[in-house]
Amino acid sequence: MSPDLIAPPVIVHDVDITAHELLETAAAEFGQRDAYVEANGDRLTFGQWNDAADGTAAAFLELGVGVGDVVALILPSCIDYAVCYQAAMRLGAITSGINPRLGPDEVASILHRSRPYIVISEDDRLVPEGEHVHLTRSELAPLRTLGRPARLPAPDLDRPVAVVWTSGTTGAPKGAVFDHRSLAAVSLGAGPLRAPFDRRISSTPFAHVAYMVHLSEEIEYAITTVIPPTPWKASTVLSLMAQERVTVGQGVPSQWRLLLDAPDFDATDLSHLRICGTGAAPASPSLIQEMQERLGCPVVIGYASTESALATGSLPGDRPELIARTVGRARANVRIRVVGDDGLDVPSGTLGSVLCQSAAMMRGYWEDPEATASVLHADGWLDTGDVGSLDQEGYLTLIGRRTEMYLRGGYNVYPAEVERVVSGHPSVSQVAIVAKADPVLGQVGVAFVVPTKGENEPTLAQIREWAQKSIANYKAPDIVELVTELPLTSVGKVDKRALTERARDLTRAR
């Protein structure tokens, strides 16, 4: 039987229950178990979480928060974030998570469009003026003890509960809206990275979709979320994983590379790990193999967009080459299609636009029907914006975002496809490819490469020769720039915008 379908939930799964009702059930049954652990040692049990959410909701109610109001959280991943999220949903309010690493203009844009009733931030955070109530983090602790609100709206599964803002790497962030049914569907199809009483380290900011829509899953399986420090540091994360006996490791490939290269890795006890996951960027077969060998557990990869919330994933036992080449198969409650320009399914192995459909998907973009209509089709299918192919077994291979595709001499090139190949070179630890203008070919590919420690630095000729063994010669990068590290966005992805700016000044003679 597929691991997606085993390990039944500790709390009986019920699609007709909201996330805050689910927490009340968990608090009654497993109230003494840790729900959250911070790197500084602060802890919150499921019972304490439920009580703190009640008290905070009572305070929000006194301030005037009601059904449909927005509560904006400009907070790092922390216990306070989790409490405020649960408090807002009890009142029928919508939580808008805002990554504190976003710039002032980005934050101001989100606040302007979402018009929050309350904004909660760190004490030293400058928040743009507006009609909202501003609370600081130091004001939150006393609210937890206020008791249950005097009145609460009737639970409504179709009520919006969260707005998750896209990364904005190709423009202004858009707000994907999710309701309680979305969260329940994510829990139902979450895959092998969850089991009853897991202790799971968080790898992305809580404002990211990976936390915001996985809340029901965390509660349903009584999972302890271990929160790494901000900023993320490999040595501290390793120590925390050992200290808290983490069973599920999570991270993007660049984070796993840093963890494996940390001087104290071999001396750290990670024997409690049962499984580890990665995603958000291509991972080479050598990295997957090294992870499995040195971590001592299966490694799986997952794929989803902010809008889809849930899409595909690999399974324990899948070969490292398969995990590196594909992003797995559709989750148990997800449908995946690859279609051509005519909207019809293409044959197995043929490239096309990747569509998905599930109850976990966003309900639309926040107050933007035009943008919503551009990705959510009338028949219920979501256009992910990715290009890929399905093999006969249903494994999905992605070759990149349509928006990242560039034309070299009239031929389409998708950076993700080239990155996947180049990352397999033994002298390449990490790689990111962007396009730059070229007077002859129109555009050419620039490969920013982090060399593998202990190996000779790769040359352009070596990289091109390696790439042309697997892909067409026109797809091989024309410029190789060696770097010590790749810049990352606020959610830990490679910052392609920053690399594109840097690539403009490079020449082809490298």
C-alpha cells in the first residue's frame, strides 16, 4: 500500500470540522504534548495553544475584529504567530502572513491591498501608518490568559481563513486565499512527511504556504513543530534537530547542502530521523544519495505552488535518480494533467503546461478576479505556470516556469531543465541559471556555480561538455560564473532576480 495511505491519523479525520475545532479536540485528547518548540527553548503544548488562542481571540474581539476582517502578522516563525493565527480563525477573521524579510515597499503594498483590521509586528518594526490597530509582539503574552471569547460566530468550512502571498519574483505579490476545506484537503493528501506524533523541523517562514495551509495536518497528527532560529544557521539547526529528537527533516537543497557540509554534522546524533524531504529547487542525484546515506533515512521530494498548496511527491524507496529527475506522482487526492496549447492532454513524455486539481487549491487571488481567471479555469483546473511532462507511471518531470523560459537563437530553453543536468557534474555543488541579452543569439544562459569542496573548479568547457551528454547543445550555458554561494529570497529559494541583475555585466568569454 502507498505510504500516502498508511499511518492513520491520531485524531479521526473529519472533513466537516474547522481547524480551530480540530485544535479543541486535540487539546482535550493530547493537551500535554508539545505543539511547538522554539530554538530558545520556549514550548507550547496543544492544550496551552488552545487556551492561548481563546484568550487572544477574546482580546481581538474587544478590539472589534469580526468575520471577514484581516489580521496581518509581520512576524518570524514563532509561537506567537501560531497563537494569533488560531485566534483569528475563531472569530471568522482571515490571517494574512507577511514575511518580515520583505522590503518596506512590499509590505506597504500588501497592507494597502489587504486593508487589515489589526497588524501585529515585532516591537522594533516600523509599520506604515493606516487605519489598522497596531499591536507589538511584547503586548501579546498577557492576552493569552483572558479566557474564551464572550461570543463566537458559527463555524463555517467555506469561510476564508488565510491569505498567502506569492514570492513576487516576477512582479507584485498576489494573495492566494484558502478556506478550512483547503486545510483539511492538504492534511488528507499530505504524504509520507507526516505520521502520528512526529517531531518535524520547519524549513520555511510561517508566512509561507508550507505552514499556513498545513495547520490542520499538524493538529490532526499531533505533530510537534520545531522552529529553527531566524536567521537560519546550519550549526544551530543541527543542534536543535538532535536536542529535540526530530523525526522529520525538511529543507530546500541549499539548506541540506549546508547541513551536510557543517563541521559538526558527523558528530551530531540524528538517529531519530525516520524521513527527510526536500523541494523548491532541483536536487542532484548525488545530493539525494548523500542525504540518504549520511542521514540514515529515506529522502523524498515534494512539489507544489502557492496556489496549488498540494501537488506531487515521491515515495520512500524511489531511486535517487528518479527523485532528482522528477517531482514524484500526484498526491492521493490530487489530479495532474499536462496539456498542449489547445488545452488537450499531450501524450506521455511530451512537454506541455502542467495543470492540477484538488480541494486543497486556493479559492482565488485576494480581490483580483482578473488574475484569478488567468490561472483558475472554469472547469476547476489550476494552471501552475510550469512546463513539464508525465511518464507512463505518472511521474511528473518539470523543466521550468514558462516565465523563466528564454530564447537562444530561436530555441526555447528552460533553466530548470539545464540546472538539473549541470547539478550532476561532480565539481558542481549548486547551480542556478538565468538568461542575459546577447546581440547575436538574442539570449544566452549564464550558470552561477558553487563548486564542490575538494574538487577542481569546473570550467565553461567542462560544464558544456557535461550538459551536451544529456541535452541539446543549444541548451548548455554560454557563461559560467563561479560563486561561493547563491543569493536566496525571503523564503529560501534562489533569488533569480538578483542573479539576472548580476548577469548583465558578464561577458561570454568566461
